[in-house]
Amino acid sequence: MAEGRREQPPHPLFSTPPASKRPCLRPAPRGPGPGPGHGSGSSGSRHRSPESLLDCAAKAVAEKWAFERVEERFERIPEPVQRRIVYWSFPRNEKEICMYSSFQCRVAGEEGPSAATGGTGGAASGATTAAAAAAAGAGGGGSTTGAAATAGAAGAAGTGDGLPFRRGIRLLETGCVENVLQVGFHLSGTVTEPTTSSDPEVTHKVAISFDRCKITSVTCGCGNRDIFYCAHVVALSLYRIRKPEQVKLRLPISETLFQMNRDQLQKLVQYLITAHHTEVLPTAQKLADEILSSNSEINQVHGAPDPTAGASIDDDNCWHLDEDQVREQVKQFLSQGGYYGSGKQLNSMFAKVREMLRMRDSNGARMLTLITEQFMADPRLSLWRQQGTGMTDKCRQLWDELGALWVCVVLNPHCKSEEKSSWLKQLKKWGDMDVCPLEDGNYGSELPNITNALPQSNLAQDSVSRPRRTVFSRAVEACDLHWQDSHLQRIISSDYYVSPSYQREGESLLFNPQGLPLWLDHVPTACARVDALRSHGYSREALRLAVAIINTLRLQQQRQMDIYKHQKKELLQRGVTSTTNLEGWVGHPLDPIGCLFITLTETCRVDDDNNMDTGEGEPRPPVYHHVPVWGSPDGGESYLTLALEVALMGMGQQRIMPEGLYAQDKVCRNEEQIVAKLQELELDDLLVQTLRKQAIQLLDAGPFSGLGEVIHRESVPMHTFAKYLFSALLPHDADLAYKVALRAMRLPVLESSAGSGDVGHPHHGISIVPSRYPRWFTLGHLESQQCELASTMLTAAKGDMLRLRTVLEAIQKNIHSSSLIFKLAQDAFKIATPADSPPDITLLNVALELGLQVMRMTLSTLNWRRREMVRWLVTCATEVGLRALVSILQSWYTLFTPTEATSIVAATVMSHNTILRLSLDYPQREELASCARTLALQCAMKDPQNCALSALTLCEKDHIAFETAYQIVIDAASTGMTYSQLFTIARYMEHRGYPLRSFKLASLAMTHLNLAYNQDTHPAINDVLWACALSHSLGKNELAAIIPLVVKSVHCATVLSDILRRCTMTAGSRRHSRETELWEADVHGQGAIAAAPGRHDLGVHQHHALLD
């Protein structure tokens, strides 16, 4: 491909500067010791001098070559050269020690080594290391890199002082490390644990083997076994890094033995046996016997092993990792089933894997393999599969992270083909297991293949025929991806790659109209490449590819808007569309939007030396600043504006709601996570400009945007996203903020069934969704988010009647849950009536309108909060004023049931508290009372059984209304009212001083009563006795009128006997108190005995006797 106009000469992919071009500076000479240079100097001196050529060469050899290979290559190696190689072979970076001794060892905002520094985990990281060196002040001798990392690693030791790294630092700083000796590639020493209140002083022997700047084995007398190195190993390692000049350095023991003659060797062996005869004497005698035997195996091998001579050529060059402990820890965490913070611990292990990948440590993939093996061996998997139940949400998230990590591992741009083949074989083996969790948890997926940029068109296939996609499927597919594409190489290797002046055929598709490169890969796949680059420490390359992806998304968005312009008239006429994205970027297993956002914002993060992940207290929010985009034509863009733009693009993408509970929940959770990250950005003019531009484009993008005018019926709602946009835009462009929020209020899936819609355009990842009944498991959450958006708008629009009216109309049109509308009404009421200021009448009216809608929605449906809603509406109307109360009284039949209207509404309106609250004058009180009486009469006519008594009570003070209510009761007595209702009203009339009307009602009640011969405890007995007493007190005529009714209705002999006894009493004796009469009736009711059938005759004779 021809070179671009501004392109620099292309570099090899991820090239590393040759050793001769790396910085060769060392601190100023220090005191005498094995380190380079001699003399004296301050430990904090910033004066630096060039390293010797011997040290430069020894550092490169010590990092890359096994010492055995050096010995094979050169017959005779001078002792000074051997010493320098041995010296530089120990790890030089404290961050690497920290990585293997704590879960977290990153300073906030810190990035991994850039591609420019090259090398594996032992390589230094440039500017960060140099800056740390000045703060460390403890680096000695030639350990430039080790001293440099001291400040950063020491301050970022993990998540608390109890971690091994922090404890190791304390042991080192308190002088607990002694007797340090380096013999070849073996370091030993003693570490003394100081006395504590519970433990005495203990000294532990520590031994460390290392090779090529990696610790290959550790041994400590403390006996602690864990994934990480113990504090004693940390203390000894840091002692060697910080104080190399104080460590006695010797060549490998084999070199020392080679210099001895026979007598010296014999003396050495005998002294060794004498000093440790109890431990080594049996072994020494056994070896002596084998050496003296000509046929022994030991004599068949040339030479002898030397544990201090470093690793063999064939040995793996990797850091020491206790595989058994990794397996045991993961197994233990999984067995806890999410309790005791096991999920947090497993997430920390995943973070450790990412950290190892970022340091380009081969143990990252090794540790991930061990973790995955234990995950696959989890016995709960088979149990869940047999029972047909889904795994817990926390467990699902762990599996998702596991799958994403494997995608990062297999996309390592520098992994060998043998490694990738081995990983692919293992991933397929795990994926073929029956217990392997599926990607979406639904035993099927509609998502396209990771390497396919176009969506699958055959969507009518049955779910059974869909390919089985497990959590490892995307990692398996990623194994087919490579980094050899020349266009891709040029994108990630240069900031100035632009379109050539003379393009070949097809090259125009690789650049946008401004000449900037595009990467036309499937978006989640392209973002997976970005994540892989970033995860393996290639932050600059990841940024370049991320910018190319964003340029591609911009061009795609512009083309979609052009398509919509040609369809707009037709789509608006239809009002519906079947065009949508089958694969949303938010909630996607590869999290493409989150990956791009983090990649872009990391480079803009302001590092705070005091802001470290120590686990103590809440971490401070990150601070960002604008970093110009390298190679940008106008220079006006920053990585921060790009991060905001891509997040808005992804969140605003119109996409269909996926199937399955977990997939839908993941969409909601991922959306909230992105919004939380966006809220960390402090909006300045540049970001606000980006926000406005993208919001306008989303509004104008039609069916391709979730905020377009016409969207698919099952499109994912934009409530959460719009709430963020509204809050962010409101201080800068209120009209745009309200336009976005009002557009997002819709929830089409709850509307009436949509029509067939248009056929759409299958371009740009758009396809047609077959008609199916949606199962939205997260619908409750989505509706609550819709309610939150509406509440936010109501709060912001306080005092603006026009905006409040617009928001109210949107709520009434789009929110379909009466409970949520009631919540909105309560929120509006609370905001409108602050305790320390006058109420806001505009917002109060909105609260009242919402309350009225709730009443209408719940009038004919059952709702357990109905009585609360009615009482609240009366309270709200009272706050609004007299007109509101009159209005709800006059239109009660559209809002309340007759019972609610009389017993709650009218009663509350007519209460003394309401009159005082409104400070009504006499005409206003009369008007309100008249409305309440009219309501009472209307309710009594509609439902006399339940409203008659309330109507009489409400009409007491108006004679005409009271007479009308009484007549309604009389008319209804013969049609539907029960004897208990009539007796209750009759007692009320007696209480109000209308005995004759009370007698009439009691007589009507008696006609409805039928008391059997054995019902001597019937609840109506007291009412019968009261009616007889009432008639007796009125005179003989009334008593004569009631007795036939009693005889006809009451067939219980004991009750009739009691009536006879009471009615034959003198008139004077009947003037007992009401309490005495009721007490007597109760005693009679409790002590009555069931009458036999023959007792009825007695009742007849008693009746005649009474009349006589």
C-alpha cells in the first residue's frame, strides 16, 4: 500500500527498541560494593551517570538468556562478567514482587508498560519508573529500575496493611532482614518477626531462586501456603532490590568448587557434615556409596547439579506460581456459593490475571487455566442443569468475566501459534462439556458469529436448531483472528496513517472522507482487539485502533441518517418500523462500549500520587483532562471527547431487547455502569459541545437510534440514558434536554400491537425481527426507570407551567402503571410543598392531575393501595384549594366508588380540620357542604346498602336533604337492604331524635329477618329486643304492630320468652338506662338454651297473652 501524505515510515508491529538504544543511565556512584561504580553519594541524589558497557550488556543478557546458554556459547567467561550477569538476573521492579504478593498493586490510573518499552514482565516502564525513582530515594548501586519502582509499588501495595507486601515492607524497614547472601542465582537470608502481645519473636529462614529477572521458586520456614508470596519472601526480595550493595554476592557454588583442589574439597565436605551431621550425614553417606559404585546411575551422568547456577535452557522462564494453591483457593471460593465475599475474592483473582497480562507475564494464561478448570469442576453446574434452574446472578457475572478474559488471552498479538492451538483445544474441550454454561442462559442465541460483520438473516429458525453457544464460544471464534492485516498494522503502528494520495482499487473503503483510517470489522470484535491490546500492555496501539473504530462508527451514523432522510415521510406516516439491531452493544458479552470508553479515558486520567488503591475508605473519583488525539487533522479533538462520543453512540443505539432474564438484566446493569462512568466526567465546554452534537444526531437518526422518531416496538427503552442526558444538558441547553427526555419517555412494548411496519434496510447491522410475543422479565425495572426520568423532569420544571404541562401529557400518555403514577404524584406533591417556603401551585396542580388519573385507572380494578390513594388525593386537593375540592366532589362518579365518596371523600372534606386548613368563610363553607350533600344523595341512590347511613349523616344539617336521604332509605328497604343495615339506620334515627322513623325502619328490618328455633345466639337478637323495647316505649299501638312481625320472624322460644318478659314490665320500669338494657340482652344471649321444635307453641300462647 502506498504511503500516506503525512505517514511516518512504518515500524514493525509492536517493535521494541534494540538494547543499544535503551536508556543506559544509572544513579550517581554510591559506596563500595558489587554494584557498578564506587565512591560516595547521597541516597537521594538525582545526579545520574552513564552505565558501563559491561552493565548494559549484562542487563540484556541476564534478562533474555539462560546462564546455561551463555556457558555453552562461550568457553571461558571472565569472573567480572559472570558477577554482573548474576547481579542483574534478580528482578529489578518492585511492582512485580507486589503483583505476586497482593491482589492489587496498581496506583490509581496507572497503565501497563507501553509497547515501546518492550520485553516481558522484567522490563522497566519508562517515564513512570523514572518519576518513581526520584520519590523512592532508596535505590542503590546499579538497580536503577528497581529503585525507580519503589515509590509506586510501595504506595500501591494492595488493599490493606495486612497483605504480605505491606507486611514485608514493614519487616524490611524495621531491620528484620539479616544474613542476606546471594550465591549465583540463589538468594537466602533470615527474617525475624518481632515480638507481639500474643506471639514471641520468631526467625524464619528464606530461600529464593531466580532466573532471567523472575523468581522461579521460594522457600520459607514460616510454613504459610497461599497463592501469594509470604511477607518474609517479600522482605528478602525488597532488601535485594533496595540494598543490593549490602548483599554478599558470590558466583554459583560450582564455580567456587571448580577453583578448589582435592584437599580443599575434602575439607569443605567434612566441615559441612560436621556442621549439619544430623541432617546431611545419611544423604552424604548414600551419595558416597553411589559415587564409589561404578554401575550407579549417578556415575552415568556427566557433571553434577548446581541449584545456584540458574535454570536450564529447557526450563520454562516464568515466575513462581503455586498451582496447587490456586486450585485450592478457587475451589474454596466456589464452594462458599457467594457467601463470605467469595465473589469479591474471585473477581480479585480475575483482576490479578489481567494485571499479569498487562505485565506480559506468561503466568496470566496459566493462572486463568487453573481457575477455569476449577470453575468447570464446580459440582453446582451439574445440579443446576439437572434441576433446570439458572445459576445465581453473581455466579453468571463471574462466568462472563471468565469468558471475556479468555478472549483477551487468545487475542494476544505476540502469542505463539503453538500456544494458541493449545488454548483452542482446551477451550473446545470445555465448551463441549454438558455442564458448560451457555452464553445467554437460554439454550440458544440470536447473536451473530464474532468474526461475521453482517447479521444472520435466517431468524425464523427454531431455537433448537440454533448453534449451541457457551461462555467460551467467543474465545474459540477469536482464535481465528490474526494481526497480520497490513491495514490493521499501519493503524496501530502509526499516529499519522492517512489515506494515500493515489488510492488503489478498494482502498477508498478503508478511509473516511477526511482521509482517516477506518477499521470495518464487526464492532464487538474490533473492540475485543482493543481490549486485548490494552490488556497486554499495548496502550498506545489500543488507542490508535479505538480512534479508527470511532471514525468508522461516525461514518456509519452519518450513512444511517442519510438513509432515514429518504424514508422519513413514509415511516412517519406508518408510525411503526421493524428495523432494529439484533445485537446491541450495551450488555454485549464483550462489552464493546465499556472497553472503548475505558481505553480512551485511561490516557486522560490525572494521576494523583496520593490516590492509591489501599482499600481504606472510599476511593476518590477520578480526575480527567483533555489529551489531544495524535494525528488528528484539526487538532481539536481529545481522547476524552471521543470517549464521551462513543459512549453516547453505544447507549443511543436502537436495539432489540434480548431474550432471557439474564440477558435482559445484563443490558440494564451494563447501561447503569456506563452512565456511572459518564457521571464521573466533569463537563466542560468541549464535552458539552460533544454532548449536544451527539444528542441532536440521535434525535434525527430515525429507526437507527433509540431516540429516533419511529422505533421498533420491542426496542430497548432509553430511560436511564435519557435521564443522564437530561441532567447533563439542562444547565446548557434546556430545550434540547427536554426534547431528549420527552422523546425517551415512550415504552412501545406496552402500547397496542404494532403493525407490520416497513421492511427496513439490512445494512449496517440492521435486520428484521420476526413477530413474537415479548417476554420482558425486567419490565418492572424499566418502568421504574421511566418513572425516575419523569420525576427528574417534574423537579426541573417546577414553576414553569408550560414545561410542566408538556411533561404531564407525556406521563399520562406513556406511563401505564397506576402505582408509578401515584408515586410521581406523591413526589410532585412533596417537591411542591417544602416545609420552609410557600407551596408551588403549578407543581401542585400537576400532582393533583396525576392523582386524578390514578383514581380513574384504579376505579374498576383491584388495588390494595386504593384507600391510601383516595385519602392522598383529598389531601392534595385540599392543598390546591376550594375549587379542587368542589371539582372532585362534583365529578366523584368518575373517580370514586359510592362508598369511597361518602365514607372517605365527603367525610374528610366536611371535617373541621379541612375547614380550618382552607380558612373558609360562610358562603364557601355552604358551597362545600352543598356539594357534599349532593354527592351523598347521589351515592345513596346508587348504592343505598353501603351509603345510606353516610348520606344521612352528611345531610343532618339540611332538612330537605335529610328528608330526601330518608326517603331513599325507605324506598330501598324493600329492594336490596338487609335487616342489619336497616337496624343500624333505625338506631341512628332514634339517636337523632326521630323515634317514629326509627320504629318504621325497625319494622321494615323485621320483615327481612328469619330467626330459627335453635338460633338463640343469633347476632340480630339484640336488635329484635331493641325494636320491641322501642315499640313498647312508643305505646300500645306500636307494640301491637311489632308483635306480629316478631312472631313471624322469630321462631326461637327463648327469645320469645325474653321478649314477653320485657314487654310485660311496667312503663316505669322500662326507664332503665340503655346500658342496663344492653347488658341484660347480652346476658340473655350468652345464657340462652336452644329451644326444641315443640317450644314454638309456647311462643304463640305467649303472644296471645301479651296482646290480652
